[in-house]
Amino acid sequence: MKPTTHLCTHNTESITVRGADLVDELIGELTFTEMTYFAITGRRATHAQTRILDAVLVTLMEHGLTPSAIAARMVYASTPESLQAGVSAGLLAVGSVFVGTMEGCAALIARILAATDGEAMARDIADEYRSARKPIPGFGHHMHKPDDPRTPKLFALAESQGVPGQHIAALRMLSAAVDERFGKHLTVNATGAIGALLGEIGIPAPVMRGVAVISRSAGLVAHIAEEQQTPSMRYMWELIEEAVPYEADSDTSG
Amino acid sequence: MKPTTHLCTHNTESITVRGADLVDELIGELTFTEMTYFAITGRRATHAQTRILDAVLVTLMEHGLTPSAIAARMVYASTPESLQAGVSAGLLAVGSVFVGTMEGCAALIARILAATDGEAMARDIADEYRSARKPIPGFGHHMHKPDDPRTPKLFALAESQGVPGQHIAALRMLSAAVDERFGKHLTVNATGAIGALLGEIGIPAPVMRGVAVISRSAGLVAHIAEEQQTPSMRYMWELIEEAVPYEADSDTSG
Amino acid sequence: MKPTTHLCTHNTESITVRGADLVDELIGELTFTEMTYFAITGRRATHAQTRILDAVLVTLMEHGLTPSAIAARMVYASTPESLQAGVSAGLLAVGSVFVGTMEGCAALIARILAATDGEAMARDIADEYRSARKPIPGFGHHMHKPDDPRTPKLFALAESQGVPGQHIAALRMLSAAVDERFGKHLTVNATGAIGALLGEIGIPAPVMRGVAVISRSAGLVAHIAEEQQTPSMRYMWELIEEAVPYEADSDTSG
Amino acid sequence: MKPTTHLCTHNTESITVRGADLVDELIGELTFTEMTYFAITGRRATHAQTRILDAVLVTLMEHGLTPSAIAARMVYASTPESLQAGVSAGLLAVGSVFVGTMEGCAALIARILAATDGEAMARDIADEYRSARKPIPGFGHHMHKPDDPRTPKLFALAESQGVPGQHIAALRMLSAAVDERFGKHLTVNATGAIGALLGEIGIPAPVMRGVAVISRSAGLVAHIAEEQQTPSMRYMWELIEEAVPYEADSDTSG
């Protein structure tokens, strides 16, 4: 079947995005966040949806000299005529290890929402991960202990906006079951909370990682802007060369 | 000299971005656009600056099945477990050919602003490009004729916000000189207008391309979301394979 | 624990790779393929290993206007000052859909090699995929029917080199079991055969995709060289814009 | 005009690359280096051309924990299901700063070859760079002093192969003029020498960077293979986080 696109068309006089005239209805009328929601979902965001999406985008933008930021600075300083290459390299690190848990947590929430008895399902999930000795997506944080400070703020904001609330309720249910079954408190981390919030505003799970990508693109531009003003790449490079010494293979005889 | 970073620090309880506490002062308080301006420049955006940056970000987000969108869909459908790879591939096309004119136009504006006699400088620039028979960055558009519809809207919005206005005034000056010296009307295109608007809100020229990258990252996520729902990659691939035939080299003898 | 690197060190007078002096022992002494094997494994390749790796690299280099080549051309023509960006975009498409089957097939071979009764294991694997109605990695091809022409040549070449031969034997065993259990012939495709050949020469399964990436990088440079001489990007772009029409959302009311 | 491709076509039974049957004429017959030359140029490489291209590819493959390798490891360890993303990120650093000088040097060689009096042109070029106080592409090295050890080996190898020799002669001419006009010895570095060697074997200047990209793709796969066996990413990340401290902006008041 012949595919079509619902995103954009244009002619000599106008550009139309999702049925709306770009010049007359969107530029100057929508914020970036409203436009993003509109472009991705085809629906106009409500005030509540916009505030939640803004909160998520603000949360994920910047976390210091992470692997993503380091990669971006390494590439940018090697090819300063191509700012976009630095951002692209950094975004490639927005992968399974750092934000993949968002979708994993959303999948657990979906299982709870689909169950007749949500609490029983939450306990089953907790047992499943405990016996498999696997980390639960959206739970735990290597640095923020005992609790990820972003999570209660994100929950409070979403709840103040009166969204349906089911996804957050399901994640709270899972959190209670996890603490009970593991016999200790595991924090719901920011990516877990965000998996619930994006579910509340109707972002499909396979698109959620895209929200992190958008947010990080802004963070990476900030890193590159800083690299332009106070170059750090060569310092970091020499630091690593010195700290990771060469060691000969025990045997390289031909 | 040992470099430092002004962007972010964190400890077990908190995350600090540009001196502000992420949880207490930024999440739920700033929009994405305000946060982006803050992260990049270190300054809180005024209402006017935010509205202008929003308008720019909305303008650049989506322009249909461009090379950038095609590259993103090709890569995403080849590696659907890595949404970020699709976005990265698409952003690599946000380069000199499509948005490089933004910085080029900003450089011309800077020359006019630095001149004692701006109008004379505008005429000099017009003459310079006319005799070199080179395209003027920020002028002309292969499709939007006689005028790029986005430009007057962007100018009007910025002027309604009462920003200093010097960059826009300089670009209008250049536009008048260009029409006079070339003896015909050349439209100021959207990237030209945006070069002026971003100058008005204090975005340095070498960072401007980053604003396009941020905006396009959202557009590319929308393309990938559409590709998830109605796959088009194989259709486009077969279309191209069929339309670009193989032709043997005239001589490949060993 | 503090990591080290076994790959390379250098000082003002010399560069040492894997314990060998680059200038005295490697440049002019090793072919690219021998150097690649040495860099990746730390071992000097035998003549047989070199011939097999060459055959694999030659096989995967070029397959026409694939998604990978299209992405590379889209990006290159948008940023012709950055040839490397075109190659990078194209390599991002060397993912699970197109070469992921290589590792998947290597994993099946490993299961057969680890079994006490290889033939029984081969039948178990065939039954497993048949009842799950899932494609078997390394089997079948959407275009090359009934048989992928590359496979017998790759097998013949490897066998002529007298490598241990266990991986190929295991794959032949699996092929026989698949044909028997599915009641029809399924071709062993080139990525399946390559999974076996790379196993024969001691390339670990998690590195196999890297061999495809190396080979494709050369193919993509060939595509970019052709794009430089006879630009095709705008033609392909317009082709797609025309063939994939815009369709308004059924409802975009705000 | 409708573009065509000279690279590859295929049908159910066969694959044809540059007019040659992949299975019957290329797999098992050509080395990777011969196939690469054939794919890029459409010509079969002579023995001399193959040896020179092999020497260049071996030279550029590996130089330790460079920005390119660091970026590749940062990305790979963040998304280990996508080896190709690590390589792509690393290749993005093969840009103007590190290998761009290859093309720059080739352009100077071309000017000398096109001049009636090559020696006079070489002196003009030296004067031009000296008065502009700009680095001469292909000359000088931040670490290899007084001479880059790779250059004499590359020259000797190429000369032993009896290629036309004009590009090397022109570069030697430029080197003499540079030393005379600058009043001190500046080494011809490896990228300079390679610019000459690739010219000798008929690789067009705009494709030369592609040769570096191909070679580095193999080096980056070796880095990723090492990262798989002895992970270093978190160590490097923590090293950088600690070494580049956060410093508050002097004023971030809203």
C-alpha cells in the first residue's frame, strides 16, 4: 500500500503542518512544547499536557559531563564547522543504558493497567524481577539515594494538573509492591516517573525515548556553546590518554 | 589552564543547573524554551526573548519529507531498537546547505551593525555578492516566491515584542540595498529572518545552528512516530532503486 | 579497577600498535585486512584467516541503493564539507534489520557446537523457530531465491582454506534440519554464512557486526564519490516528496 | 537529468558490482583493498596502487585514545546493542581538525603540478602561509618532532612501487621551499604524505577523507572490541567529572 504523510505540505505561498497554516496558526501562537506535541501526536495539547511535557523536557535536559556530553564535545572540537555532528554524536548515547528504562517502566505500567487486579499484577512483577535478580526498569539510582529528588516533584506537578492519573497510580502501586517484596526501599527514579507522566499525556511508549532525545539536544547545544567559549576537549583527551595506560599484549608473536 | 563547567553539578540529594536547583526552581517553573535559553546563555529569558525563541523553534520544526527526514526514516526502520540513531542521522543533514545561511546572514548583519554608515555597508555587501555572482546568505528561496511567507510573520512578532530591533533593521537595510543593486526583488528567506531574530535575543552566531538542530530534533521524532504507525521506508527504498537505474561503466576491464 | 589499553601507544619518535612498531613492522608489511585482524584480535592472521576475512569484507561492501546508501547520500549532499557525516549516517543503518542476523546465526551455531548431540540440537532449534513462527537468523532472503548465490562461494572458499570447519559444519547441520522440519528448502543467506565464517577465524560474535560496518564504510565512500560526480540527492528527494502525498489528519481541531 | 548508478545491480541469481559478477569475479579473488579501489574508482588497482593504498590504510587505523576513540567508547557503552552507533560517533570526529589537512595538502600539490615553474610556485605558497601566519596543511606535528616517523616510510614505499611520482616530487619541492622560507625545518606529517600518495594512485582530493574514514572504522571496531572485554567508559567518565569542576555563573539572577 502506498504510504502518505500527515505531517507537512507546502506550496509557493504557504506551509501546512498537520492541517494548520504554519504562518497564520502556529508561529507566534504555539510554544515549542505545544508545537512538538502537535507534530508528534496530531492533537493540540491541553494546558495540563503542555505543563507536564514542559516539566519532563526540563528534567532531562542537563546532567553535567555525562557520556553523551563528552562524546558531543569530542566530536564538536574535531569538526567545529559542523555543530550538528557534535549533537548527533551525543544523542547516539541516549540509548538503552540511560533512558531505555523509561520504556521498560512504561511497559510494566501497561501490564498493571491491563490487569483485572492491578495490585496482584504489581506483586507478580516485583516477584518476577526479584527471582530473576534483574534491575526493575524505573527503579533505583546509582547516585540519588535514598530517593531521586526529581520524582516527587514530577508526580506532584502531574497530579496538580488533574490528568487521568492512572499511570501514576499504577507506578505508585508497583513501588509499594517492590518495597514490600524486596524488603527494602527502592527509589522510583526520574526515568521511571517520566514513563508514567508521558503515559498520562498520551505519548506512546515507542516514542518516549524521542522526548528524551529532544530534551538532550538542547542540553548538548549548551555543552557545545560552553566548549566554544572555554575549550575543554584537549584537556579531557590528555587526561584520558594519561590515565589509561598502554599495556603490551602478553603475546603478539606473528 | 584547567577548564571548568558552568552547566550542572549534582550530589545525592540535588541537581543544580546554572546555579539554580533543578527540582525547586526549574521543573514545573520553566518551559522548555525558557530552560533552553537559560542552559545555553546562562541568563533567564525575558518574556520577549522567550516568545521570539518559541517562534523560531516553531518555524524550523517541520518541512515535510526533506533529506533530513528521509535519512531519519531510512536509519530508524533499519534499527528500530534505536530511535536515537534515526534522529541523529537526520540531524547530520542540518548542515551548510540548508541552515548554514543563518550564520552567513548573521555575519552580514554584524558587518552592517559594526559600520559607521550602515546603509553604505549594506550597498557594499550587495555589490560584493552581485559581482561575485554568489547567492547572498538569507536571500532567495527555491520554492517560496516571490516572498517567503514566514519572514513577515517573524519580523512582525519580533517587532511587537519591542526587542532592540537593530538586527532586524540592519537586515531590512540589506534587503533594500539588495533589491536596488540587483534591480529585482529577492525575498528575505526564513533562515535570514531567523539569523536576525536570534541576534536580537543574544544568541551568538556560532550557536545559531544549534537552535535549528533542537527544533529539527522534534520534527524528526514526529517523522519517526509516523514511520512507526505507517511504515514508508521500504516503499521509498524500492521507489529509488527503480528510479535510479544501474548503468555499467564504459570500461571495467581488469 | 583501573583499565588499560592494549591497542596503541606513541612517543615523539614512534607509534606502537599491539606491541609492533607501526613504521618498521606494519606499514608496507601488512595489508589492510591483516592489520584489521591484528588490531581487533591482537593476533597475526594466518594466510587462511586473511583470505576468509577478505572474502567476507568483499561480500558485504556493496548492494546498490540500500537504505544505508540513501541515508549517506541525503546527508552528504546536505553537508558536503563533511564526507564523514555521510558515511556515519549510512553506517547507522547497519543495524538489527540488515546485519543483526549474523550474530543471531552465530548464536545458533554456538548452541550446536556446545551440544553433546549437534544434530539433535539442530532439530530442536528448527522446531523452536517453526512453532514460534519466527524467521531463523541467517535463513531466507527476500530476493535471492531459491538460493543466495553468495553462500556456496563463501563456504567453498573457507573449506578450501582448511580452517577447523566446525562452524560451517554446524550451519550445514542446521540447514538440513531446517529443510526437514519446515518441509521445504530455506536458503542459508550471506549473513548466515558469514556468521559461520567469522566464527571459523575466531571473531567473537559481539564483534561480527563490526566487520560489516568496516566493509560498508568502503561501500558508502564509493556512493559518496559517485554522488560527487553525478549528484542524485535532489532527484531522489523530489521523487519521494511527489510519491508520498500529504494527507490531512481526519481531525485537528484545537 | 535522470541520474544513474554505476555501482551495483542485482537480481534473483546474481549481484553485479561495477560490471563484475560479485560471486564469480570478486569474492575470493580480490582483497578488501582491491575491492575498495575498484568500488570507488571503477578501475582495477595495479599491484603498486594496491600496495600504496594498503600502506595508507594501515597508517591511519590506530592512534590510541584519540577524541574519535573516546567518543566511540562513550556511545558504545551507552547503547551496547548498537555497535554501529559507537563507530558512527567516532567517525564523526574524522573531520577538519584531524584529517582535513590531507585535502589541504593535496590542493597545494595540485597548484605546484599545475604551475609552469613548480619551484617558484612552491616558494610562493611558503611565502603565502608565512605572511598569513597560518599553519601549512600537511606540515608540522604537535608530538612527532623533529620528524613524523611515518612520512619517510610512506615515501620510500611509494617510490619503490614506481608510481609516476609527481605528487611526491611536488611535496618534496614544497618541503624544501618551506624550510628555506621559514628558516627552520618543519616536518611533512603523515596526513601530508598521504595526500601525496593518494594523489599518486588517482584518488580525487574530495574522496581522500573517505580513505581515512574507512581505515578509522577498523580502528574503532578494535576499540569497541576492547571495550567489550575490559570496559573503560565509566572510569573515563568519572575521571572527567572529577577533573572538570562545576563553577557557578557569576550572576544567574532571574
